[in-house]
Amino acid sequence: MDILVSHAITSAGEWNEVLLGHLLPRNVVEQILAIPIPMFAQQPDRAYWSGSQDGLFSVKSAFSLLQKQHVNPTQQEGHWKWIWKLQCLEKIKLFVWLLQRNRVLTNSVRFERHFATTPVCPRCEQEAETPLHLLRDCFHSRLIWESSTILPNTFFNLSFEEWLRRNVQDTSSNGALLHNWSTFFLSTIWVIWKGRNTFIFDNRTIPPHVLYHQASSLAADTRLALSTSVMAHTRSPRWVRWFPPNFPFLKLNTDGAMNHPSGSASAGGLIRDHGGRWRHGFATNIGQQSSYMAELWGCRTGLQLASELGITHLILEMDSLLAVQMIQARKAGEGLPSVLLLDIFHLIDSFTVCTIQHTLREGNSAADFMASLGHNLTQGTTFFPNPPDSIGSILHRDNMGTLFLRT
Ligand SMILES: [Zn+2]
């Protein structure tokens, strides 16, 4: 029997549960009901990266996948796990990983694999271009290293593996705020590699002092970016509360929840006015889905509800930092999350004003309550024009401006 996916979707844009129920076992139907159908956005079919939650490619997720596929148990995570802790750009981590596996295509590596007729270094034409020659011993590279005043003593004496490992793990700072040997070292080997490729492919020589300055500024930028993100994530104790919106705004809080160990997801949310008064709420039993999908699902349902209520000025508040960042950056990514995100972008644009903000879990406890409520409901969304009885004390605490200590 031929049946298209579109046959199983009703004219209201929902899964035809009755039809599916005739065709498929109940557990399969439940899995299908947990797949979001786009409300507005029609996207062409395409491949997406299944290695990460948001469907976007990242080097780390690629390595997690490689790790799972690894057959040789001696080459497991422990052997390259330290690479992830390096304080540098993802592409440099990848470069280090390739170096460590002798996969960077220097002339000697190409020669071994019969890709090249000679292993000789194209820059100095004196020795074989091994990774160590390329990055350290070639005099073009040596000039760059020797520009640094804090070169470790043993720097030119170590074997390649030892040299790489020791230097990337040396996080001594030499007193400078934005300095860290490992970051400088990683920036320098990257700049040397880029400079070498510019020489070969563009036939252009970048002078060593220019490369040294490129490496220093890359290292400083990296340190600055890391110190900012470290500060942003430092968990110092802070007081958290829910704030009512300013008139004429209404506030929508949404949340997702996972039911362990069943792995089923639910979502929920509520809309309140400037007096903290309940306007509407909902709870959704999603089925088997990820927590990120549950967050987005709750967000979409809440926005749709707000839109149907004719609300024009809306504040959307969630405690999923990833979801808030994706929405603020208007990044849909790929795969199932993108279905929800594209609908979310569309819905946001339907309001006169809609602002999105992140709150901590303690500031989102009413939405968390609604999301948990979803677990006990039948699959699908239940709407609450009036607050459910048991949420009363949470609403009261929010309205009183009760502070919660976040440690
Ligand atoms: Zn050389």
C-alpha cells in the first residue's frame, strides 16, 4: 500500500492519529506524533547533521561520532580527549588532532603516501618536511619561535609527540593577563601552517615578524573571547525572581520537561499580564523527544496561543540558553529543531513587538510546572484558560516577587 506522509496529515495540519492507528502499531504512532509538523515554513527535504542536538555541524560532535565508530579500543576517547580542553578555536583543535594522527599533509607525509615525488621542505629545500620540521625546525619557523621571549628551555630538544603535548598543555601565563603559553603555541603552529600554505598555493612569502604578530593577536583574541565567556558562565550566587511585564506587554513563559527514565518529553507555558494575572496556559505531552525539542515545542505552542489571543506586545521568556540564543540569532540550523525554529521566527514576526529573553530556572518555575503537568495528560496539547488548581502557590510567589537564591 502506497501512502505519502502528506496523507497522514489532516487539513488542520496535525497528524491524523486515527488513520495512523489503523496502519501502524501504537508505539510507532506515538513516535510519529512526537515529530513536529511545520506550521508555516515549507522546507525542502535535505540531509542534516545528526551528531549534535541543534543539527549544526561542530568539530566536537564529529569527534563524538568518530569515537562511537572507533573499532580499536586502544584509540578511545582518552587518547585525544585532552584536545577538547584546549583553549583555542575549533579548527585549531582539529589541526592538533590531525597532527597527532600524522594526518596533516606535509611533504614527507605526502611522499610516504605516494602523493608527492619528494619529501623535501618547499620553504627551505634543506630537509624533509616532517610535521616537526614544518612547525619547529625549519628556519622559517624557528625565526617565529625565537621572536618569543618566553620560549621554554627544552623547546628545540623534544620529539614531536612530546613537543606537541607538553606545549599545548603548558598553560603558564608568565604574568600577562591575556597570555597563556598553550594558547600562544597553538596560535603559532596554526599561523605557521597557514603561512606555509600561502607560500605553496599563492606563491607568496609572509615575513616571520608578520606571522609572529598574527600569532600574538590570534592568541590575544582567543584569550579575550575565553575570559569573557568564562565570566559569563561563572556561577556566583545570585537572586532570581519572576518579573511581571510592563503594560501593555504580556509575558509568555515556556519550558520543556523530560520524564526520566521513560525519555518522554513534555512542554508547557503560561501567559500573564502586568498585574501577574493569568491569561492563558497550556501543557503538551509530546512523546519521545529530546529536551531541546521540548523547549522549542513549548515555545512554538505558546507563541501560537499568544497570537490566537490577539496579543500584540509580548515578552517571551525561557530558561533554555541554547533555544534563546538560536531564536535571537535567527539560526534555524537543520533537522527537526529547524522545523520548530522556522515556525517560531514566523510567529514572532506576527506580533507588533515581541522580545525574547533568557531567565534562570528559578525565574521560570510556573512554566516548569506546566511542562511537568504535560506528562500526565494524553498526547497532544491541553489548554488552560484558567490556572490549574495546584499552580496557585507558584503564581502567588511569583506575584509577591519572591527571590530564589541561585548558587
Ligand atoms: Zn624547511
